[in-house]
Amino acid sequence: MRRRRNIWDEMRRMQEEMDRLFSNMWGYDRPMLEGPEAGGAVQEKRYRQPLTDVWETENQVIATVELPGVNKEDININVDDDMLEIKVEKKHEEKKEKKGMYRLERSYSGFYRSFALPGHVDPDRTKATYKNGVLEIKIPKLEKEKDKSKKVKVE
């Protein structure tokens, strides 16, 4: 008896291949299909990797992060001696159906990015501003301790 091929298995295989190709092209993971049409009503949380510039000056490390459509209250920044972590949880209501809606493409959970920081920084003096969809973080460096040397007498 010949086994009948499942069209959905073939569609899933093609979707996975296209996701892989798009991931390689764009440099981040964004599936072609998201939401219920991707095979499940409940989707795992997905985070986008925001475009970010990080540079160092003599006195501080500066990061600018593109976070379009985000409320500043949803931005969480953690800084320690050698790591910067940015996480945004988008809060959105799930609506079953809107009159006239026939396509939903803009649903995602938020943004996440982390970086190793050069040298030692002062997390307590870190400042962040958010304006027009761009987050700017300024992380002061700790003052370098002067080399302490002591002449040792040879006996």
C-alpha cells in the first residue's frame, strides 16, 4: 500500500528552509511564518536583536540602540563590571478577531541584546535616555588606578 504524502509536512520543510535562508541573509532569526498560521496557537517568546552601535571614549562606553515602537517603561537595562544587557518586553493584548482584519504580521515579544564591556565601568553612574525610538546608554569608566610600585631593597 502506497503511503500518502502529507502536504503540511512538505510545507513545514519548505518554511524551515526559507527561515534558514532569510536568517543567513538578514543576520538574525525571523521566521517567515509567525503566529497561529505557523502551526500552533501558542508561540514561544521571540526576541528581536536590535541594531546597536557601541563605542568607547577615554572616559565612557556609549551604546545607541534602535528600539522602534517601544515605551520607555518597558526597557530594562542591566550593567555590571563587564556586561551590558538590554531587554524589552512588549506588552500587547491578544485579540481574537478585529473587524476587517485579514492579516497579522507585527506580533513579537520584544528585544534582547547583551555585550561584553571593555575594561571596568561604573554601573552606579550609568545614564540612559530614550527619544524617537533610539536608546542611548552612557556608561562611565572607572578611573584607572595609578601603578603602585615599591622599590624593594635586596638584602
